[in-house]
Amino acid sequence: MKIILISFLFLFTTFFYSQTKVLSWNIENFGNSKSEIQLNFIANTIKDYDIITIQEVVAGYGGAQSVTKLVEILNLKGFKWDYKISNPTSSSAYKTERYAFIWKTNKAKLKGNAWLEKKYHLEIDREPYFATFEINKKNITLVNYHAITQNKQPETEIKFFKFLPLEYAKLNLVFIGDFNCPESHTVFNPLKKLGYTSVFQNQKTTLKQKCQTNNCLASEFDNIFYKTGSINYINSGIIPFYTKFNFLKEARKISDHIPIWFEFSIK
């Protein structure tokens, strides 16, 4: 009986620690516009996840500083966190920004340096930010991305994503962020043919200006694409943080997007 109990505890512990929760959030205009109260709200929203990917960090003064302050707040909440912030994206025709990765050091370890995509930086306006993490002695590379807005036709740059799995053939890529485009768009078909699938289907992730009969979400923009041969899907969901506010206008001061999350293990 004792041996059975020990074996069960070992299997349970192994299963528990092999699971990872990644959260992605386009936090609108993430910089000096966020007060300490708002940063605390953001920290409380994301603190139960293991790796955080953030889009729309302000490129100028205030963006990197706000990420640093957010991590300082997270470090007061029971776990040790580390982070990386990208250089400003190389966009000249559109709005340049930064990306950020934040992670619990007991759940993931950054392997080498994070980097902005180099080969397709001219074709992809805000080139994605890559980071490889070691989780339970297995590696995964998150590709953090914020597309140009829908009226600028993000499919014209997303179409280059089909080349990235070949460009980084030795890496276990997971594409994550704000695509400003629903996963049902044909531009994702080449990725799907390569064995990738989206975590979310028919899931709206942006906030309307005003709720209509408790319907507050507008567009299917944020998503996560992973290779089914490399990743085990466990669970996923959204965080409707706006329900904690009396008025949608107040919630939109945090962001016009909601966080999405994905729980997985690496095969």
C-alpha cells in the first residue's frame, strides 16, 4: 500500500509540474499611461500563470519601465519572476512597439537570448519576438507577435509565418499574440498544413466600446498556434477582466483586449 501511495504521489507530482500555463495579453499602450493601481490589477490578473507574453509595450520612455515595475509587483506575490523586453520593432511605416516575456523562474528557464525576427523584419511590420524556454528539460520557443491593424490587412504579413517553421526547423515554435485576424482566415492554412492548430476557435478577444445585452466582446484577434505533434493540449481559456469594473469604459483603461491562456505539456 505504501509503495502504491508513493508511486501515485510521484506520478501526480510529475504530471503537475510538467504542465505549464502561458498567458498572452495585448495591454493597450502599456507604459506611463498605467498607474500603480492599474499595474497591481494587471499583476493580480496574471500572477497564477507561468509564462506571460505581452504585446503593445510602448517603444519610448515608460514602456520598459512599466514592465519592470509590473515584475517588481509580481515578485511581492509569492513567486520569483524574471523578464525580457525587446528592442523597439524596426517598423518605420507603422507604429513601432516593444514586446515582453515574463516568467516564473521555478517553472521555466530562458535558453540563450530572446530575439526579434531578422530575416522577415521588412515583410512583417512589427517583427515577432522569439524566446526559447526550458521546461522540465524540454524546450519550447514562443513567438510573440502583434500584427498590423485589420484595416491594413494583417494577412499580407501573416503569410510569411509559413516560412518560420522551416527557418527555425530545430525549434518547437508556438505562435502567440494579437493577429488582428480570425484563425478561420485562409492565411493560416499553410501553418495548419504544417501540423499547427489554433487553441481558440470562434473566440472573441477584444472589447467593444459599449456592451450590448451583456455582449461586450467584438473580434477574434488573439490566439495561440501550436504543433499538435510536439505539444499536448490540456486546457485553455480567456480572462474576462472587464467584469470586475462597473463600466466598460473603465475596463478599457486597462486594455481593449482580454488575456488568453493555454495550459499544455511538451511531448
